[in-house]
Amino acid sequence: MLFPYLDETKELDEVTRREAAGSFIALPDGVTHYELSGPANGKTIVLVHGFSVPYFIFDPLFEFLKNSGFRVLRYDLLGRGYSDKPNLRYDIHLFVKQLKDLLDALNLNEIILLGLSMGGPVTTAFIQEHPRYVRKHILIDPSGAASVELTRLLKMTRLPLLGELIIGLFGSKNMIKGIASDFFDPKLVGQFQAKFKTQMEFKGFKNAILSTIRSGMLGSFLETYRNVGALKKPTLIFWGKDDKTTPYKDHTLILQALSHAEFHAIENCGHLPHYEKPEIFNPVLLEFLSR
């Protein structure tokens, strides 16, 4: 039984999903919200978001890639956005399985895979398990180089019941506040926070976030990065030098694991270089994709 959070007042059903753009598909672990667009004969790029912000985080990048002739797929991880929020263990195995189930259902393979933040461990673990699906790999400020340094309050969320109470009392406020720390430019914060609040009304959201913390998704995935680095797939990494979410210093560990990767640091930029610095990000990405 899910913990009854008072601010989660909406059920995810046919009625509430009518307000969402995109499409829905029933997969073994729940309904997944996705959008697939661009020319059918274009190279396929799959975008995987991070810990809590659903696929709208890719709005400008999705349009840029589609208009550049690529076939682009983005989707909400289970527990986020308009995807189902089942009472499951939200660990790396669930997220890898969801991605494979979605690709198989849409008959997609030989893809280019892009992971943002926690999408870094998800895409890297996917390549480790299913290397034949992926031609190239792109990482944007990936997490998992080292374990996230948790505050005392977040450490306490690992405890049964106490964690539910903490997330219930402080979770909404802290998550909305956390969105602001992703940006170097504060002018971009407001629109993100408004969109983010929508998913917080759906029952099961906080349970999914809490399970994600408890299931090790904020831990180290460095061994996974090393294993995938040995495959030498073409890899491109971006990192904002002013990132407060996944610290810029972590890039040294990632580059040790993925020593063949092409690396681009972006000045005056936070956790979302594709959003904050598209004039720098997009040309580099396009050149890499077009090789």
C-alpha cells in the first residue's frame, strides 16, 4: 500500500492524461508516456532524463534534433511525469528494463543513446546489458561517478516510515527548490518549477522518489562506466562548469572510466547545458552525430 501523501490528489488515468502531449504505451511494469517524432528514415536518438524532472526537460533539444533530420524518442521514466507510478523497487534494473521494453515495443534498435544526470547511469547500465542496441553514447552532466553527498535529512529518508514522513513534510518544497540549483541563469527557473509541480499532484510520485533514493540510484556506478568504457563506443560528454547537482570535479572520474570519450566543458553553465547554452551545445552535438 502506498503512503497517503496529502498533496497527491490526482489519479493517473485516461482523464488526467488527456492534458499531456505525446503518446502512451502499456509495458510490463506500467504505462509509459513517450513522444517519438522526426523523419522515419532518420538516425534514431533516444533521450533519457534524470532523477525527478520528466521529459519536458528536453523540450528545446527535442525540437532541434527533430528539425535537424533525426528521429527522436523521449519518455518519462516510471514514477515521473505521466508514466505510471507502480509500487515497485525503483532501482537501476527497473529503469533499464523499461528502456528495453519501450525500444522493443517501438521496434527500435541501432540507436544513439543520450543520458542526462541520472540518465547517465541508466543509459550506461543499458549499454552494459544490451550493447548491440546502441551505436553512440552521449552524456550530459552524468551522475554516478561517486555517491551523492546526502544531507542529514536525506540520509534519514532511508529509514522506514521516518522517510515517508520526511518526504511528506519537506519533499515538495525541497524538490521545487532543488530545480533552481540546476541553473546558472536564475531567469530560467520559474518556467521549470511551474511544469514540475504538475507531476507532484499524481498519487505515487513521492513513493517513487523515495524508492529511488533507497534503491541506490544516488550511489556510485563507476564500475558500470568502466565496463562500458571497455567497449569503446563513440562517446560524447558535456558538463557545465558551474554544476551544483553533479559537481564538475566528478568529470575526472568519468573520464578515467570512459578514457576514449570526447569531452566538452561549458563555462557559465549549470546542470543543463543543452537548455542553458544551446548555442554552444547544439553545434558540437550535431557534428558528433553527423560523423
